Amino acid sequence: MIKTIVMVLQRGGLGIVLALSISLQGQCQDTTNDLKSDVLQWVDELDASSLAKRKAAENALIKAGPDVLQYLPENKVGMSIEASERLTRVRKALFSLRTQSEVKSLGVSIRLGDAETVGEAFEAISRDSGIEFEFDGDESTPIQAVATPLPFWHAVDLVLDQADLDINFYGGDRETLQIVRREPERPSRVDSAAYAGVYRIEPTSVNSRRVLNRPKLSALNISMEISWEPKTTPIGLTIPIAQLRGKLDDGAMLKPQESGETIDVATNSEIAFSEFYLPMQLPAGQPQKIESLSGVIKAILPGKRQTFELPLAEPGKDVKLDAMQVTLEQVRKNGPIHEVRVGVTLDDAGRSLESHRQWIFENSAYVKRADGSRADHLGYEVYRQTANGVGIGYLFDLGDSVGESLLIYESPTAVVSNEVSFVLQDIMLP
């Protein structure tokens, strides 16, 4: 509606259009001021004499959404213990809502548009995802694009299938996929895979074993490959065994073995895939294929990455962004080598810091010198681990250039639980 009004008013003169623009900006400013005023009022009402009013204020703050966070006070003089606890719950709920929104937006949508060649298709995918492709083949190979927006992996597979190409995950990194020539008779990537959220999951081999004298040891193991969108490394990736379901082409059901509660899948931020196998019971009949195999992927997904800057000349300084706090605890000098001790804590860390801490250690940490040059760390040592944080000592060769240098620490500042279902079809049996 606003675009239509502007187009009409342009015929009447630029002055009218500018006036309308200023008016709209004023309305946005008024809306911002109204929200800030409401937030401050609700915060005051967290200490109201009426219990119903205190509850209503807490609910109103949460219902208003993550935009409220910028107006919430860290501490309020004279606030009661109850009101402070309510404010903490509000902040926690809003951080969670914002992180969930960030995680939902992590699944990029690729528009191949009018791409007619492999090179043009890779450029379109890079434009929408930020992922680069290392490819030394013929970029003029023709492909047929589709107009419909596609998930990241579906778009990549569509292009690779048409050009007889594949991916070497060990040749890329966090932001680059290495494209290689496809092995002969490799089946279609699109037809072989299931796409679920930020994941691509594909069976790679099936092995059956019949133990004649100990039938319970007989098994059908399905080797799997799971990929996730680069830059979105899941934390604590698991597949619940009890939720695996399969149907065979002879009508029988394929059931999982009683081998544990979950399948734990290793993840690494530098390689956007991992391998594992699904332990299934050996079918009794003579089926030729698994018509469908379904399950659930559970993980903790990181929110948006943010950058912490801490002056090396100010030990004890901390910076908090969202749910993460990074503290420069100490700078120790030993000749030209400096140990920079950093404390990292995460509110409501949950499983992300129980047995799945590796993502913290993979975060980027370096020193930016006063002249703008960068010093990467030479290694690190973990000197503290708690339920919600770690202490890490990074080693740097800084000589006498500590002065105005900054420690730069990059990390997702919140995490959220994520669960998606997948269904694979037509898996041929040996």
C-alpha cells in the first residue's frame, strides 16, 4: 500500500514524497518510543503490590518479543528479589526466542534463477549462502535450473547431478566445498538423499550378517552419511534408536536393534559431514529393498556468531553478548610468548557444555595488533571446566606488541535445541 501511495504522489512533486517519507520515519520512531515506554512501565510493574499485576507484567514483556531486550535494564536500584528473578526469567525467555528465530533462519533458501551453466549456478548458491566452491573443472557445463527456491543441499545436489560432479569434504573448510569428478555409476545425489532442516542424510552401504548359532547377533547395518549446511555445525548430534522405523518391500517392518538409546554422531566445524551406521534387526524373509526408513535427528544448533573485543591491557574486563560472557582473566608473559587466559560462560548451557564442549574450543581466537596485523594463537590449554563455562589459555608470540592490542574472540552467543524428522526411500538390500 505504501509503495502505491508513493508512486502516485511522485506525479505531484518531490516535496510531497519527501514529506511522506519523513512522516513514515516519524511513525517508526513513535513506535520505537512507545515500545521503550511500555517496557519501562512493565519493568516497574514487576514490583507491583498485586501478584496478578506482577505476573501480567512478566507475561507482557515476554509476549512483546526479542525487541524488548535492548530496553531491559541490567540492574534496577531498589528492585526486590522477586522482581529481579522475574526479570531474569524474562531475559532468558527472550534470548531463547531470538536464538530460535536465528536458528530457523540458518536454513538458507537458494534461488538458482536463470543460471545456465555450472559456474553461474555456483555463483548463485554462493550469493545466497556465503559458501564458496573450489572447482577446477569446466564451469561452462550447461545445467537446467529450477525457478522454485530450494534448500542449500538440494540446490547443490541438483547442480552436481547434472554435471557428473561430487564433493570431497576433506578438501574444503568451514566456508568452502571442494567439487570433484563423480565416481562411475555413482547414483543421483538428489534421489539418494533426504533433506531435513539444515541436514542432508544419505545411505552409503548396507551390510547384513546372519549368525547361525547365535541368532540374536544377526544384524543389518546401514552406513549413513550426514551433512549439514557449512557454517552451521550442530552440537551434540544424536539419532534416537527407538524412533527408527522401516518398511520392507515384502510388507514386513524393519526394526532397530536393542543396542542403546541413541546413536551419537561426531561433528566438526571444519568438515560439514560425518559418518555413522543405523543398527537394524536382520529381516526374516527375502526382501529386495527398504521402501522407507524414517527417524529423528536431534541436536543443539548455534545461533548467530558474534565478535568479542577485549583489550590485552585490561585484564579482568569482560564483555557479554546475548547469553555468552567472555572475560579476559589474565595475560602472562614468558619471554616473547604470552599466555592469554580467557573465561567463557554461557547462560543455561545445558547439554552444549556437558559432554559436547568441542565447539567452544573450535571458536576463532586471535590478537589484533595496534598496527592492524593479526597474530594467531600457537595452541591452547584448558585450565577450568564447569557446568556453564570453560577457562582457556591461548599462547601467542607477541613480543613487546601487547600495548594496544585486542583479543578477538568469535563465537555463537546462544544455542537452542533442534529436532527434525527424515524419511529415506528405496534403499537396496544385499
